[in-house]
Amino acid sequence: MNGDVREPRAMTQAALLRTVVREGSGDGPHLLITAGVHGDEFTSIAAVRELAGCVTSSLLRGRLTLVPIVNRAAFLLGQRTAEDHLDLARTCPGRDDGSITQRIAAELSRLIRSADFYIDLHTGSSTTSVHPMAGYMLHPKADIRNQQRAMARIFNLPIIWGTTATLEGRSLSVARDANVPAIYAEYLGSGACDPKGVAAYVEGCQNVMAWLGLLDRPLPDPKIRHWVEDNQPGSGHMQTQNPAPIAGFFEPAVRLGDEIRPGQRIGTIYDAVEDSPVEVLSQQKGIVLALRTFPRVAQGESLCVIMETSFEVRAENGNVRE
């Protein structure tokens, strides 16, 4: 056998997740990399498919498990969620006797618990774009937290965001409870597959593999511009920030990566009936991390996520001060 194993496609519980496994020729840790937790995260899906083609067992030590599309049910519908309309990233650890999303969550959670390290690749949704970033939960155990910091730094995207460890239902909350060092990444979105994002994800994953000793690979010069750790309640919950006060047509006044301050205009919503404008102002100082790109907005939907730079923690040596 060449060590490259694909799960059978029989209609069993295990078939909910199609995995690609690479068994290396030497000892090393087990790294899990997933994509497509949401069905409209195409850059992540393309990146893991490319990893499956370029990382062979002959190059590897340890074990690499890839899941190119976690939420195939949502992907096949061409939308973010499956037919039960549950957000997989709020459904973990799931249930084996539940709906399709709950069953996928249960299988994903088992896979996460089997790993030594975990990378979960995302993008913004079909309606939102996210600045390229790597993130992690501020794990209560210092050794896990420091390993996550190192993984995020080595992944080498421009922004690193550490947030509260109290959010539930996510792949990273399963990893948190299992003491599996884990990071996630975001790269634009808006329903597109970005070639630069695919390349950055492939490189970032291989960087982490080299740091873990799975691959022999030189590490690149750092590209990190901002490193923030925000342990406020709810930090990292992108769907709750800066909700639209009315429904209508949203015109942003900022771009991803812009610096913003309290009182500055995020954008304007025009009422669909009278075309009257309502300005939306920032309450925070920081960096525009995510931005609504689909102009039609419902009342209460998030328009913008701001990463508060008052929590900047990067030290001069590229590590974090405790």
C-alpha cells in the first residue's frame, strides 16, 4: 500500500465526511485540515483539494487527514447551510440521531478529537467578505494557547485574532474541550473562489506542517501586520457586530483593512420604500475585519466586524507577551 487512503463512499455514517488520509514514512503528529464547513466557502475547498494533490506520503512524516468539503449537503444546494437550515459552525458536537447538519457535526467532532492538531479553513459567506486572517480561541491552558499562537503566526496571514474561548457550537470549541491545539483561517468570500487565497491557504497549511515536523520546508518571512487578543465576552462572534438598524440597500463607506474610529461612518442604508438614508456609525476603534458585500440587507444582519486594536499584543520578536 502507498499509504494514501480514501474512505469508501458507501452510505454509512462515516460517509458523511469524505476524507483523504496521508500516512507518512516516519513518526510525527496527526494534523487534521478541514474546508467547507459552510457550503459557500469555495476558496477553502479549492485549497484543500490542492493540498490533497501536492502532499504525498513520500514527503510526509506523521499523519495528515484532509476533508475537502465538510458540509457536502450545503455545497450541493449551493448555499451556506443544508436543508435543515442549521449553521454547522453553531451545531457541534452534534447528534448521530439528528438532522443532516447535526449528524455531520457529530462525525466532524469525532474526527477533531482523533487529531493532535487542527486547522479549519473558512471564508466569508456569499454576502460577506473577511480580511485574510488566522484566528484561535484563547484556550484556558497556557500550553495549548501558546501552540495555537505559534500555528497562527506560522500560517502567515496579515492579521491574527485571538478571541474568547467561551463560544460554543463550533469546530474550535470541540477542539478546545479535547485539548487539541486548533486555528481557523478566513480569506475574503462573497461567494467567489480567490486564486490568491487558495495559494495563501496551501502555503499556510504547509508552513504549519513544517513547524510540526510533518514536512521539510523553509519558513517564509513574516507578513503579519496586526496581532490582537480580545477576551471580551462575544469576541469572535462575527454575526452579531454592527447590526443593520433597518432593511434596505447598504452602501459601505469603508473597505476591508481600513482603520476606523468611534463615530466614523461604516456606511449608509437606503430604505427600499422611501429611499431615505440611515447612516451607520462605528462604536469601536480598530480594523475593518469583515464587511457586508451583498447590498440587500435585512434588519439585524451584521454590516461590519471591527477588530479592536486596543487589544494589540504583538511583541517586537513576533511572539506574544502574556
